[in-house]
Amino acid sequence: MKTAPLSDKDTEEILSRPIVAKLATIGANGDIRITPIWFGSQDGSILMSTWENTEAARNIKRNPRCSMMIDHEESHPYYGVHFFGTASIEGPEDDPEAIGRLFAPYVGSYEGAYEYAKKLISWGKRIFIRFRPERKVSWDFRES
């Protein structure tokens, strides 16, 4: 039995939800590293923020090939999308306003996310990762 793919409308909907994505990058020794991460969809790409010294950021600097899975795992029936593409490290660094806008859906308000961003920045330099999907595989057990 083959599951139905996620429709374009449902793909856009899942990208708009505050779901923890899984970002897969390739380590220096070839191992795959999976990082849970908050994200926001932006003009056909996916934007994330993390510290500059994370393994995910180091892996992307070395090898931009990566993939990202966004799935609605707490629902039944289960659905989601797995993107394949490349990512890059971007600025501005330590930008609490931009991080606040990105994190607001997860925190519940821009003001709360802005304060949270300032706290994260106090722990180390924050950068942005921009993921550019090139292809996708999706599943929708709601339609099976």
C-alpha cells in the first residue's frame, strides 16, 4: 500500500506550524547528525537560528548538503514532508528582533520570543541557517 503525498496546500500548512523540525547534516567523519530545531518558512526557503559553534553549523560550513524533516508526529493519522537540499550560514548575528520574529510562533508572542532570544544570545553568538529545498518526499496517512 502506498500513502498519498502531502498536497501543496498541506505542505504550506505544516511549514506554518510551530513544529520541531529535524535537520540532518553530514559530519567531518561522514556520520549523519540530526538536530531538532525551530524554523520558519520564508520565500521558498526555511530559516533557523542556532549558536555559531554547534555541530550543525560547523557541518553546514564544511558541507552544505543536508535534509530536513517536518512531520506532524503527535497526530493520528501521521503526515509530513522530508526535504533534501543545501543550507548556508547567514547573518545578521545576534539579532534578537529577527530571532524573536522567527521564534514567536513557538513561544506564543513576539515579546516573549524577543526576551528569549536575548537570553540565548547571552549564552553565545547566534547565527541563522537558511535551508533551500531542492526536492521533497511527503506522506499523508490521512488520505490512505
